[in-house]
Amino acid sequence: MAKTRHYIVPFGLFLALTFLGSYIPSKFHFYLYALKTFSVGFLLFYWRRKFVELYTSIKAQEILLALVSGLFVLVCWIGAEGILPTIGTPRVVSPFEETSSPGLAWSFIIIRLFGAAVVVPVLEELFWRSFLMRYLIDKDFHKVPLGAYTHFSFWTIAILFALEHFRIFPGFLAGVVYGSLLCYTRNIWGPILSHVVTNLGLGLYVLFTGQWIFW
């Protein structure tokens, strides 16, 4: 457990607080998201030295590939809305409708952007593709090179990653793209940056269009 807790505990807390969000009034949704963002972010920062895979550089061409792949997932994510089936119905909550204070609403938006574009990509890529994808190959996962591919590990993670999201089909596509990027670059920063581009782009799309359904 000592070798895996820094991967499992932050992700477990993230899932637990996300699950809790389904059972509380919408007016508390943003406070819960702030709690989730800062508590999970704190754990990742606290255990930062244990994530040795983060202490590596990334090449310029890998950054470009992450940018392009992240934008590709973003376009597909938005384009699939209303066309492909989802798991359940996402709650639509606008911070401007849930609070009478514009300042408070913008505070929530900034926290949401930070959580979605910084905390979530690091959290999910470390858990799904750095830890679990290797763990499915060998329980002593540190022996497995980052980005190692087997049919079972790669596609299992893509499916599980999809099931984490309401939008299961775009989620599956994202899992395949991010996983492929890791297998190609053998660098966790590839899928992290791609994930950042997707989530940041989606957040900006929400702000410019008012399509709060994506948040």
C-alpha cells in the first residue's frame, strides 16, 4: 500500500467527493468543487516527490503533439453533444444563477478552471496511465516502463476512463488518445498536457458560449 497510496488516495478522495455532489443541493455544488480541488491538489503537492515520473523534460515535438491531440479531443467532445448517448444526465449549474454575487461567481469559475485544467489532468493521468495501466501488467508496477503496451492494460484503462465520465463515448476517445500519446512518447507529460488542453479549452468554451452543461 505504501508504494501505491499516493496514487490511490487522491483519486479515491476525488471520486468520493464527486459522488457526494450527486446528493447535495446545487447551491452547494461550487463549494464542494472548491473543497475537491484544494484537498486533492494538496495531496498531490504533499506527495509530489513520490511521483518520480514527473521529474523529466518533454521535447518540443511532444508538446506540439499534445497540443494537437488535446484540441482533437476537445472538438470531438463538443461535437458529440446531443448526438451520442450518455450515462445519466449531468447537472447544469450556472454560478451566476446560484449566487447573487458576481465576485463570488467569478471566484468559483476561477477555481473550476484551475481544478479542471491543472489538478484533474495531473491526478487522472498519474492514476490511470502512470499507475493503473502499469499495475495491470505487473503488480510491481515500478518495474514496468512508462508507456508499456499490452492489449489488456491499454483497452481496460480506456474503458474505465470512459466510465468515469457522463459522456462515455467522448471519454473513451479521450482515453485512447491520451493512452496512445503515453505509449508513443513514454513521457507522462504528453498525456497530461494533452488533457490540460482539452479541459482548459472546454472551460473557455463554456465561458464564451454559456453552455454550462459541459461543467
